[in-house]
Amino acid sequence: MTHEARGREEHALQNRWTLWFMKNERSRPWHLNLRPVINFNSVEMFWSLYNHIQPASRLVAGCDYAVFKEGVTPMWEDPANVAGGRWLISLTKQQRHLDLDSLWLETLLMLVGEALTPYGEEVCGAVVSVRHRGDRIALWTSNADSSEAVITIGRVYKRRLGLPAGSLIAYQAHVDSVAKSGQPRGD
């Protein structure tokens, strides 16, 4: 290793993050399909990771990537998530190859760059879900009852993604997701 490589400074992120991967195998309990891949805490580690994984648009249907603050599991039941919810963006199958990767990257940059101010501490992580019928990106927050924070985060998120003024993103509290699905699980 050269002196130059050893002396290189990394640019620390405000939080440590974990990349998770999930392949939905229905024969197994949902939580057993979810695996942590790697933790990262610098700009350089983020880009190294991002450049060495498959783009979301190339995942097999039924797979997810999730990036959450270290120590937070991308499940509704996690103590950091249980009172929260998520902003959902639904994409058609046709949008997978046009928009999914750029929207997911921008979501990740907002997360690790702490760009969802002034309520960034309310953000737990994000999930991209590739499905046969269409894909979703979800930005998870910690407190669904904090309407000012939820609305502000949603407005910043929509603006940063460059979504057209008329496009809809929806917020769903995790308690409503659990009630709707009839079973506890992450997404």
C-alpha cells in the first residue's frame, strides 16, 4: 500500500447505515428471508458498495434492497419503526428500466447525505421492492403521529426526486399496513 493510499481521508457520514437484502421465499418465514449485507459510514464506502451491487432494476422479482440506520431492522416491528410509517412511490413495470435506478439512487443520496431536513432524525431508512406487477420505493419514518415532520419529509422527498407536481406519493402508517395485511412483517 502506498503512502498516498494510507493517508487518504474518508468523508464520514452523520450516521452508520446497513444495507439489507431480502429474497422473498414464501416457504420460509418472512424475517428469515432478510439478511444484513454490510455496514458503512463514509461517502467512499457508500460509493464502493453502490458500484459493486446489482442495480435495483436488475433484481429478480420478489427481492428488496433496504438501507437503514445501523441497529434498525427494516421490519415494522423494530422499535425504531413500530410507531412510524412510510412514504410510498409505486412504479409501473415499464418504469423499472426508465426510472427505478435513478429514483432509488436519489433516495439513497438523501438518506446518507441527511438531506431530509429539518426532520432527518425521523427518517429510519428506505426500501426498494421489485415485484412482477410493479416496483415500489418506500422511505420509512419513525413517528407517523408527527404530522408536521411526515408532511415536510414527504414534500422534500418529492421535490428532490423531481417528481412532477401532479404525481402522487402516499404515506402509510405501519399500524395500518399491519392491519391491512393481517400479519406482522416488514413490507
